[in-house]
Amino acid sequence: MKKTLLIFFAFFMCINGAEAQKISYIEEMQALGAVAGQGLACEASKYDTYEMLARAILISKAKSDVDQLTGMNAYNEYKANAFISKIRDGFYNCRTIAADFDKQQIFKMVLYGDGTIKMPDGTIVTPRNAYDPTLVYQKEINARQKYMDMYHKQVQKSQNDPAFKKALREYQLRESF
């Protein structure tokens, strides 16, 4: 998972005007979500700022409401998957991940009051409709715990599922447990 995070960091470090056009909107939302999930899991100090900026990118770069909804779904899916991966690997190397998270290029963006974004390379992204970027994200004090609780409830639910129990018994018999 460390390699995945480093790939996403490299992705954002390398993006400039010409290269950014090669990456689709959905792929960018997936990458932003994956980095957000690891930042949340590793309790990065700039997580809330990142979340606000990532959501501003999501809204400002969407070409339509449908595009924005699809982007939000991709962002949330990859964020949850990255968070779950960090739980499963025992939050391995979180100190380094959190330190790297806080040094990303995204923090060099300038976000204006109408949702316009000036990217670190000087590119200006103007939203299709002006909006108040301060309303895009409200800091969640217990966001990490909320994700942890959702994960544990899902694990418990699947472990109590009769089909899961049957498959586990079959596996154990096959593997001579």
C-alpha cells in the first residue's frame, strides 16, 4: 500500500498543464479519493484542508451535474477502499505517509471565493457555476472513527452471514483446520 500512496503522490507532483489533459476526470477523482483515504487513516494534520481542496477540484472540474455525481462516487469509493486497506495492514508506515501527505502539491493551490482554482503550475480552473467553496466541506471531528465503525460493522455483518459461515467451514475442512 505504501507503493500505491507514493504513486499517487508522484501523480500529483508530476501533473502540469499538458499532462493533466491526459488524465480523465474520473481517474483524477479516484486518485484524490485514494490519497484522502490514506490521509484520514493515518491522521495527517492537513487532512481537512486536503478534503476541502479535493472537493473543490471535484466540483470545479466537473463538466456537468452527472459528471460531478460520478466523480463524487469514484472519490468516495477510492477513499473508503484506501482507508480499509490501511486498517487491514495495521496502519503500517502511517507516520511516513502522514508526513508525505502534508507535503503534497495540492496545498500550493489557490482557491478563490467563487470556486475558481489556481493550480500550482499556474493553470486556472473555472467552475461551470460559481459556488462558495467554504460550504463544500465541513470538518468532521470524528470522521476517522466513523469510518472505523462502518468497517467493523461491515466485517461483523459479513461474519454473521450464513453463506460466509458455510464458505468458511468448507474452507477449513478443505485445508484441514
